[in-house]
Amino acid sequence: MAQEQSKLENIFSYSFPANHLLQVSIVRQQSEQSYKKEFFCFITLAPGVQSQQGGRSFDFNNRITMKVDGHQVTALAHAVRASVRGQEAMIGQFSIYVDTSKSAYGGQGGGGKSMMVRRGETQKKEPAITFFFKQGQGQALGFSMPPATALAAADIFEFIGRKCLELEYARGPVGAQTGAYENPAPAGFAEAPPSTGPAPFGQPHSAAPGAAGVATNFAGAFGAFPDTDTPF
């Protein structure tokens, strides 16, 4: 009998250490079903903690890890660029949601995992692009970057997303899957009406109930971070 899950192979990872650690990885998991993707990505946020030596360390036991396809990492790159350039109204509120009831990867505890990107400013009134991560009913964690750093990160995200798709393409011909495909998005995400304009920071754009629920989970979280959580 074949094992339900084969061993994960880390192909490439890139990390951004600050108040927390943001990491994006390309991962391979071989499958006997040729129609299933072998290459995908992990987006991980590991909370920052004080080490016993007085320095900064990261708690991977309480990390939030999201399994996503390569195109979703490329979409994240475009969302970051739009946020830096003040073009959020063109793309709407960007978020990624993972239903952990159907995933065996990453982190502790239950509940869905979600992340979103917002443009705002630090408590020092400096511009910042912040990635918010949330799992279940837990507190949202924020990871901030100055705009120039965020643009550089977007280039790396796009590189990783493209490489993931190139690796999957290089597998060659695959068999076709018959039957119905399951929609991985939560209910309400598929039919978002167009945005009527930019929304104030901390409030979601007009969106379907599922997307609005993710955005609402993060609303007001930006102001909840103390100065010690700001990396610059």
C-alpha cells in the first residue's frame, strides 16, 4: 500500500528576518497521481521572541504556514507593488485564505489561516507595507517593510512563483483528472463585486462575504502593535 503522503523536499527558501520572520519556500512532494501538482509553495510567518541570550529569535513551533500554488505567490508580488504605489483600488483588497481542515501542513492549533497586505504607516509616521497573518481566532501578527524593501521582496516573490510553475511545467505530460474539481476558496470569495474606490486604511473594499470576513478579522490590528514590534 502506498503511503498517503510522501516526503517533502525543500527546493528553495528565502527569508526576511525582522520583528518576526517571513519566509517563502518552493517545496516538492512526489505523487503517484500524475495530475496532482508536485511543486508548490509555503508562505510562513514565525513569531519573534527574545532568546535567553538577550537577542532576537523566532518561534517555529508557533509558526503560521500556508500551502499555496506558485501563481498565488506571484499574485502576492503584484499586490505588494500595487500597495506601494497606492493602487489598491485597482486590485481590491488582496488576501489569501487556507482551509486547514483540508491541509496537513504547518503550525499548531485549528481554524483557517489567512493573510493580507495593507499599506499604512508606523507609529513614527513612516510609510510601511504590512503583511498580516492570522490563524483561527488567534491574534493577528504583523510584519512590516519600508516601501523600497517591499518592492524588492515583491521581485523575490515573483521569482519564486515563476520558478515553482517552471518546475511543475518541466515534469512533462501529465494524465487528465476526470470528475469534478473542488473549489478551494471559502464560500463567497468567487463573486466579489467591483470596488467603488479606495477604502480607508483598516476597512475592507467592497467584497463578497467570505473576503470581507477575512478583511474584518484584520481591521484595526495595525494599531495594536507596540513600538517594540516595529522593525524600523
